[in-house]
Amino acid sequence: LVALAQIFSPRYERHGSQGVSIDVSGLGRLFGGARAIGDEIRRQADARDLRVQIALASTRTTAMLLAVGRALTVGVERVVVAPATTVAAVLASLPLSVLDKIPREDADRPWPHPAFDDAALATIKSWGISTLGALAALPSAGVSARLGRHGLWWQAVARGEDLRPLVPTRPDEPFDAA
């Protein structure tokens, strides 16, 4: 995945062995629109025998949720593009179980936030919330009162909000001695 990301941008962030976020801003001049960029990433992945889900969106969180959500659905298109104007609608139908599948942390930095609490997510599920849209629609004041900042962070993720900026993965620097 890292080699694939490096083809398209020096600004990519690895999420363990399960995923990678690529900053594709500026690639439109080379490939065209978002769909063309996604199709080219898919072609390059196919050439390397990588089976990947590709999502392009206005935020990394939205793209990650869409890619993971699409991976759970058999037989769907491998490239999905979510225009900024439709992000809420696209995310709203995804099952809450998508939050269980997103990569939690990399080798040295957690994603998307260091203080995520799975107990808060379990509590949200116990309320009967079944979709990201239902979680996003809850009153934030009530979520905060019952779950504190952990609940608000899960709610922000359900809305597709980035809780931190992209932190590019640095390539390994080889050192040789002679």
C-alpha cells in the first residue's frame, strides 16, 4: 500500500497494514476529476495485485469510513467518490459497525484520536443506535453529558470530521556504513 501511495503523492499517512490516506489535492491537473483519480489508483493497485477499496472525499475520516464500509459490502464498486455536498447523506446510511473496523492506531500514533474509548462506543450501541446518521443526529449536548469527550469524538467521526490533520508517514531512511 505504501508503494502505491508513493506513486501518487509524497503526502500519505499509513494506518497500520490495513490502510493508507493519500493527499490527492493537485492531482486533478494530471488525471482529471476525482473519479478519474480513483480509477487510476485502482488500475495501479490491480497492476500490483492489490485488492483495495478506494474512497475519495473532502475529509480523510469520510474517505476511511467509506472505504471500510464498502469493504463490508460484497460486490460493490471498488471506487467511491463522495462530493462535499453529499457527505452527510452518504455517511448516514453506513452501519455503526463500521466504527469497529477502522484502524485504531499506527505504530506510534493513534487514529483518529489518542483518547478514543471503546466503552463509549459500546454504550452508544446499547442505546440502539445502528447507523452513523443516527449517531450524528443525536444532540451533542446530550452525548457530552452522558459520555463526555469520548462520545463527542465518536459523533464527530460519524459526521466525517477530521479530528487531526494528516501526518505524513516518513519513508525509512537507510543508513550505510563503510
